[in-house]
Amino acid sequence: MKLAHGLAIKESPINGKGCFATILFPHRRKIAEYTGERITNAEARRRASRRKLRICGLDERWSLDGARGGNGTHYINHSCQPNAFMMSTRGHILFFALRDIQPGEEITVDYQVTWHDDDKRCTCGAEKCRGTINKKQK
Ligand SMILES: [Zn+2]
């Protein structure tokens, strides 16, 4: 696996392995692009039912599976109080820093919606953890 610049994969207190910064990512600055195999959402749903989720939705039709061709960003764990956010734009998924992220910090985003069931428990440990990874639909 070829990691994106400034990233390292280590054991995470949140869940399995996580993605950690090895350099300072300043507030609002791009961290990396999510890379992976391009698959249909139907295929994403099938894969998500069989193994740990490393898949990221791109749009209504397509998803990216970082388990194949990922650059480390697919290890970014969910947190209800994240230090980064994900933005999909013109067929690309980019991660940006929500605040200054120091070397050694685990990078986290709020997944909001995943291919997992809505009752998938969250273990992020944040003070304001909402209890589930998916945001409740209104
Ligand atoms: Zn949480």
C-alpha cells in the first residue's frame, strides 16, 4: 500500500487501525484524496455486508473501495467530533482539516451515512458521541 504524503497507519483507540498524521495539516488545508477501486453502489452494499467497511460513497451510482488501491485514507475512522471532513466534488473525494491537526494525531471524520445498518454502534469515545455511526434520518 502506497500511503499519501503525511499519513501513517497505526492501531487506533477508536476502531482497529486508524490513519494518523505525520506532519502538521493546517486548518482548512487539504489532507489527501480518497483513492480506491471504483464500484457500483450495489456492489458496495454487497461488500459491506461481508467485511469491515472501507468503502466511501461517491454519488448516487458509484462508490470507491479503498481496500483495493487505497492510499491510507480508507483507514480514517469515524468520530462524532472529528478533526477533518470529507467532500466529494466532480468524481473525487477529498479530505480537509477542520482545525490544525498535529503530527501524531489520529485523523477522523464524521461518516454521517454508511453502508452499515443504522443501529451500528459508535465507539469514537467523543464527549458528544451520538451513539451510532449513521446520523439519524429526520
Ligand atoms: Zn461517536
